[in-house]
Amino acid sequence: MEAIVVPSIGRVMQLRRAGQTDGMFWENRALYGQLHDAAPSEWINFGGDKCWPAPQSGWPERQGRAWPPPAAFDARPLQAVVADSGVTLASPLDPDYGIAFVRRVELDPRAPIMRIRTEFHKILGAPVRVAVWTITQMRDPERIFVLLPETTKFAQGYVRLIKTEPADLRTEGRMLSLSRNPRADAKIGTEANSLLWVGPSAAVRIDIEHAPGEYPDGGCVTEVYTSPDPLPYVELETMSPLADMRAGDCITHTTVYTLMPRSAVDPESEARKIFR
């Protein structure tokens, strides 16, 4: 396994088997070679994996606008320090949240696993209620799977966060699955701790450790967004519990990415094998 980290645009841009040229993360090829604007007025969608402060509904109060995302989280270069075990990325201070983040990206030396530990450090300013939110943009899959908890407060196992549902959404026992909707944005939220992307030749499982507390967006621990054409990607998103951060506080959230070759013909059998 290998990961490609691009500090100048603040992303883990790719995850793939060693020696491959194509990976599992989605890259916006139209933006190859470009950087962020000094004062962004629009969001530049590079792809890859990043972190934002949640909930998104709190952005207007903090930064005076609903979009684009807070600049220090998404539109500034990150400082990078390389060590034997991985790369540490550090952001500048976001003036609206008074928070700087650190992401520690490590590859397991014995297994095809990447771990990213994201830390939010409250440096200054008034207290803020916030959660760590990780967003991983991945290529158009054969199918996405979500391992639901044994009990959940969502009547259907999920909550719709955008009016349009993903394509072919269905639930079999604890396994919810869906496809990308090519005609409209779609997004759902769940209380699951595990998400699975299944592509033609490989699968990527994203896991988090569930922590007690209140979660953003009405209690969503993980969320799945699907982008319509002409940008064929999906987002596998994870959250930490909300925290009331004061100067000097730190919250952390770890995501674990496991890369596996496909061994089953149909994606459902692959998911059942991985989730068993």
C-alpha cells in the first residue's frame, strides 16, 4: 500500500496498492497542477481526503457565510513533517474558529492499513461547539455498504440529509447499501462505525471507534454523499462527538482505512465476507 500526501493543497490525495498508477481516492484531474487562490471565493474541489469542522450548519455563525468552508481547514497549505512512521500535517490558525488542526498519517508496517489521527487544537477566542469531520472522496464504486449498529434511533436505519436519495438504496439485515445517483446530489447519515467502498478490483473499509456523546446532524456518526455527473465520485464521511472547546482544549478522531483485493464476483458477497 502507498499513500500520496500533498501538503500544498492540504490533502491525502491518493491511496492505492504499491506500484499501481490508479488508486481508490477520486482526483479532480481538471485541477492537476493548480493551487488554492490566496482569498478563495469559491470552493476548489481537488478530491482526496480532508477534514472540516462540523456541523456545517454552524459555519454562517462562525465565519459569516455558508460556503465555501473555513479557509484554514480547506484553502491553505499545511506544514508537513516526515517521520519513519508517516507524515504529520499542521494547519495555520483558523481565525473564525480559533482552531488549528494536526493530522498524523501513518501506514501500518505489517498490513495494508492507513491510520489518520486528526486533532483539533483550540488556540484562542470564545468557546465553540464543534466536532471533527473527515471527508474522503472516492472513485465511482460498484457499490457502497454501511454496517449498521444492532440498534439505531433512525427508523429506516438512516436519515436523509438531502432531498434526493442515493440510487438503489436497500437494507438487508444490518447491511445498508447504495449506488451513486448520476442525476442529482444525494446524502444520508447513519449511526454506523464502518463504511465500505467496493470497486472493480479492490475494496476499502473505513472504520472509526464509536465514542459516547452527541453527534452532528441529528446524531450522525457517519455519512455518505454521492455526486452527480459530470463529477463521478462519492464521499465517505465520519464524525467525532461534538465538544464545547475552550482555549487550550484538544479533541481527536482517528479513521482507519483498510485496502483489500476483491475476491468475490458480486459486491454484496464481498461486503458480507468483509463485515462478517
